[in-house]
Amino acid sequence: MAGAVQSTIPVLASLDLEQSRRFYAERLGFACLLHAPDYLILGRDGCELHFWLAGDRHIAENTSCYVRGDTAALHAEFTRRGLELPPPAQRPWGMRELYVTDPHGNLLKFGEPA
């Protein structure tokens, strides 16, 4: 009998965990679930993002994760929270996507079927 995969959780690099916590809470509406000296867990609507303390910005700038969600509603919320973002765009692969880059360079791609 095969085991079941229950969820995936991205683990992203952070150059400053407190700065990451503030950005994700204030701009993206995530709640802090755990804040340790070298690790951070944030959650929203059943979604978790984990962060490890990294010393190299190059790592974060070359990392992304994909989050499913209502891109129009998220765009409206994020702009109300102070982010300046282009509206969601339809991509050739059949998804409508909204891109957010955090202060350390991690790219979050919020997407839904177009």
C-alpha cells in the first residue's frame, strides 16, 4: 500500500526573519505560527510558508514558490495593504498569475486556472 502525500510546504530563504515576518504579515496577511532564532513559520488560509535564516541573498533571489488562490481578490487585498503590483496576467500555460517578490528576493507566484 502506498503512502499518501498530504501537503507541500515551501521552505524559503530569509536574510532577516523579523523583516520577513513583518512583510508577510503586514503586506500579505500571514500570521506568525513560530518564530525561532533561525526559523520562521507563517500561515494563512491553511497555507504554510517556512523560512530559514540564510546569509546569501543569491539563494533567495533564485527561489520561488507557487500558491493557488483567487488572484484578483489577492491583488486587491495586497494593494490595499500597500504593495504596488501589476494586475494578474494570463499566462500561455493556462493560468492567471500574480507575482510578488519579497524583500529578500523570493518570488511568490499566486495562480489559478484562467
